Amino acid sequence: MKSCINGATTMPYSLEEDIAAAGRAGFEGVELWTDKVDAYLQDHSIDGLKRLLEFHRVKPVTLCPFMVALFHFDDVMLRRLEWGASVAKEIGCPTLLICPNTPPPLMDRPEAYEKAAITLGKLADLTAASGVRIAIEPLGGHSFIPGPVEAMEVIGRANHDHLGLMMDTFHYYVSGVTPDQIRAIPAEKLFVVHLNDAQDLPREELNDGHRIYMTLGVLPLVEELRILRDEIGYSGHLSVEIFCEDYWKEPVQKITDDSKMYYDRLMDQVNRT
């Protein structure tokens, strides 16, 4: 498995600062926050972004997030995904990460699964033309796709090679995802994993602001990563994604170095016999 950091972890800082700090800290990959990419491309070219990534020796892992309406087509959504796929193709980024919405109140679940699958299949066709995949992000406590079971129901119905899911340790914890549900994820459909830990609070009280560095909280990260590596055979990126305003007050290099330090501490625990 490979190390990565998400631009949300260093939210107040620019794309250039994110990439440079990730390279100096020794991360192998970086997830590019779309708002930061937008800001960067106001004054720079895509070729400049590609050179920046190459200079700092970090791989672009995803562009994220894209907010997607699963139950109707929206021109703004389509243009945004087309833009993302175009940028991703140019810089060699394999995946766009999407966050789903919820179905209309009167739509039953089987119909919602079917409509979501149809929409996602068409969106995957769009990005596949650029050689780019789509990963669905189950969200903690989401009423429609809270975990991998629901995500795989939609993915299975869509039956598209360029469509898969991601795992976020915080979201899966909030949604009560079990180890057996993680074991059931097909390795070829797991495109990226977000790493984080959480404060010791009741699950119903947790929100993104309660994320903390790995090994400092209550999440069963060692067990989950061993399942991913040893049982599923996952070998992709583990990306540190932490929304913490206290961390954001620190310099970008300190946040990134701390992220790598706690990532390494966690992996040492995973690798112990």
C-alpha cells in the first residue's frame, strides 16, 4: 500500500503548497482538491501543474470532490465532470472522487438504486473516454449510500469497469460498517482509501471536525488495514484526509510532516507480527 495525502488536510493552503509539502514529507501521492485546482489554473497551465507534480515526485491519485446528482442530469454537473476528466487525463490522475446526493422522498430504494446506477453508468462512460475512473464515496450516516454494501449495490447494477468506490475510515465508523462488510469489497473495485482517526465521542455526535491523526483516536485502523492488505489484497493508496481547524492553524509543512509521521506510526503497527 502507498502513502498519500488529501488537500483537505491542508485546506487553507494553495495547491502549490500542498504538492511541495507532500513531496518534502515523503508522501508518494496526493489527492488534489478541486477548488485549489481551479484557483491554480487561473494563473497557470495544466502543463505547469504536471511539471509541479513531477518536480516534487508525487503522483496525482484523485481529483476531489465532485458533488453528483444521481437522480437527474444536470448540465453544470456534466460540465464539471468533463472538466475534471480532462484535467485528470492531462496530468495522469486515474480517478475522480464523487459524493452522492439522496433520492427524492417518495422514491423507494430499489428504484433509487436503479436510477442511480443508470446515471453513474452514463457518467462513467463520459470519464472513461478520457481513461479516467469514478469512485463513489459512501458518507457517514448518509441515508442512501452510507457504506460499501449500498455503494456496491449501485456499482453492481451499473456494471461499468470505470466505476468503483472508496473507503473512508471515519465515514465507515460513523455508519457502523462492520469488518465483514469491508471483507466483501472486491479489490478491483476499491479505488482509494482515506485514512483518519476520530475523537472518543458517541457516533451520532461525530462530524468531520472530530477527525484527528491516526493512532490518536478510537478507530480500529490496524484491524481494517490488515483486512485490506491481507484478506482483500488491496495495494493502492492510503490517503490522509483530516478536516481539523486546529491543525489548519499550523504551517502547511508541519501539518504534512505530522500526517506522514502518524501514517508511518500506524503502518508500523499494521506490520507488526
